[in-house]
Amino acid sequence: MPATPSTDAQVAPLGAPLGALADRLAVKDLLDRYVEALDRADEPGYDDDWYRTVFTEDARLDVPAGTHRGVRGFAAFRRAAQARWDRTHRLGGTLLVDLDGDRARVRAHQVASHRRSGPAHGDDPYVVSGYYDARARLTAEGWRLDALTFHVVSALGRPLPSAAGAVF
């Protein structure tokens, strides 16, 4: 009768696949946390220190509301974008993570509903759908996003101009 392999020998082949799965989940969590924060930017706790748990210090964000580089001032940038709307709600999905050592590329889809009420704006929602292209890298603090771009595929309703003149 052949000898039964040790538990260590049985578990060893699982190390690399489990490590890759853990990395994918960590990167996915970054984008999920960021999207959740978009609808909660005006709540306490979403300050630059919180965004450091998601982004690298030199991260670049390029979204319809504008472009921002670095974590410093990121919370104020998000609050200003959010302040133009009475309510927002985002729904994300189809999140793909491609790992390459200590780097990752991410593609994630999103539908975002925005509402601004009142006679000057009407009561129509503004709904944007599209996808994120993002990059992440493994840092001493764990995985962090270092670039994130949102590509609009379709938009329905009346947008509001941003302070910089971009429509969103």
C-alpha cells in the first residue's frame, strides 16, 4: 500500500493559487471601498487618511468630475463633486483583476444615478454608465490603487456643470 502524503505535501500546491486569490480579493476590495465612499463622501471619516487606505500617495484620478493627483486634498475633491447632487447611488459589477507580480490591472463596470431636485434643476435623474480602468500596486501597507479612470459609455438626463466646466 502506498504511503499517504503528509498534510504539508498535500497543502503545498495550494499556496500560489491561494496567494493569487487573496491578492485579487484585496484589489477588488479597494475598488469596492472606493465606490462605496463615492456615495458617502460627505460623511465623517472619509478624509485624506481614509483615502490613503485605498490609494497610493501619488495616485491619479481621472473621472467626469475632474482630475486629481495625489491623496492630499482627495477628500475635498470628492466632497466638492458630491455636493452638486442631493443624492447619488452607484452600483458596480463585472470586476476583473489581472495580476502581474506586485502590480495589477483592474476593469470594473458601474452605473451611477444622480439626483438634484428643485425648480432650477428639475427632478430628473442623471444616470451615467461606464467602466473604470485602474492600476494597483503592492506597497508596504498592502495593495493600493495608483491610477483610476472612469470612461463614460452612456448618460441619460441633464448633467450639471462642474466647477472646472466639465459636465457631470
